[in-house]
Amino acid sequence: MPLSRISWLVTVAICVIASLLLLLNGYYGYSGVLLAVGAAAAVNL
């Protein structure tokens, strides 16, 4: 697996985890933004 793919996977994973944490704390708008950023990063996979 190339290093570039690993870095995009890590980026997507961080965005999803951060989004879930924000969702649990009640920050719904920021959670949606992080999901959108994670989805945009997932396009590069």
C-alpha cells in the first residue's frame, strides 16, 4: 500500500473520529463540516 493512500486513510479516520466526538458533545454543525471534509478526503482514495 503506497504511503499516499495510507495518509489519506488516516485523514479520513481522524475526520470521522473527530466528527463523532463533536456529535456526542452537541456540536451538530461542526460535526457535519468534518464529515464533509472526510468525504472529500475519501475521494482521493
